[in-house]
Amino acid sequence: MNQKGKILVVDDDRLVLATLTHGLAQAGYEVIDADNGDDAILLARQHKPELALLDIRMEGKSGFDVAAYLREYCQIPFMFLSAFADEATIKQVKELGALTYLVKPLDIQQIVPAVEAAFANRAKANSLVAQSAEPTAQTPAPAIEQPSATPVLTSTPTLAPSTAAADPLTQTVALAIGIVMHRNSLDRRGAMDKLSLQAQQEGRSLEAQCERLLGAQEVLASLGSA
């Protein structure tokens, strides 16, 4: 019996979908799969997965459309799987607040660690939320006298901001890793090591180095070089 968590996987390539579904199931996750955006939204509403892995370019609703729905109406965190790392794609990934962005082609052994990190960070975020909701010894007032606690905790639309702060492979860093993987034919760890080494050699933080890389990518894309 799968015990590690429930994942929605969406990809219009049936071979990729089957590979991801099988690999994640073998890793101990309950997997729900869809090959189009409309079915993905219906399944998300019905099964309420804890994480979604979304292909971006599909006929009908794109992965971006699905992600926007999951964020707005289901509060389900998501990550993207894509063969593209152009300026427009990177911009939308940033704006939607994906947990991470992995560039195809992908091996299941690259995806499982990213999924496990997302679940670990989700558990950590939930733990922090629970701790912040506990009354302190100095303020033993009953919960009914603290109406502001519930709106603050439930108004957060997605876990992406919390996980981004905890996981170094999210947002800016994840986008930069995807670009380095794609351009240098490296796996995720190799791309991370390359970026870290460059940052160290140039006296920058890893995030600053990644921002610099994304900026360069956007300039190239604007010149028609991406």
C-alpha cells in the first residue's frame, strides 16, 4: 500500500506518463495520471492530491492553465516538467510560483528526489504552521479570543512561498539548474555543482549567480538567440 503521498501527474506523451506513473508508484507514492489539462483539473478536484507534476505544452489546457487553477481553487503545490527553457516559459514559471522546474528529457531517478524534497518541505511548513498556532505560556487565552489566527493561516493560496524559502532547488535556483542541465547535458546534481562552483569562483551567492544566469538568458532570448 502506498503511504508516502498522493501525486497528480499530467503529460500528453503517453510513454512519458506511463514511465513517471510507474516510477513514482514504485517509489511508494499513490499516483493519479491524466494526459490532458481538462481531465487533470477534474481529477485534482476529485482526489485532492498533495502535489502535481505538470507538463507545460499540451493541446487544450496547458500546464500553465492547470497550475493556475490548482493554485487558485485547490491550493495544491505543483512543479513543471518541460523540454523548454525560453524566456517566456521561465517568466510564467516564476509568476505561477512552481516548487521547481525540471528540464526534459528526465530520468525517474531525477524526479523522485525532487518529489521527496517537496513532500519533506511541505511537512516542515505544516509543522511550522502548527507551532505558530499554538498558544504560548505567556498568553493562555482561549482560541476563541484570537480570531486573527485562523484567517492568517488559511488565507495563504499555496505552499509555494514556504517551500521556496526552505528548498534551495526551487524558484530562481531551480530555473537556473534547468537551463544548465539543458545546455550542458548534465543531470540535476551536476548542474547544481557547476552553478555552485561558478558562484564561489566569482564571489557571489548561489542565488545571485542564478539570477545573473537568468538575466543573461532573457537578454539572449530578446535578441533571438535563445
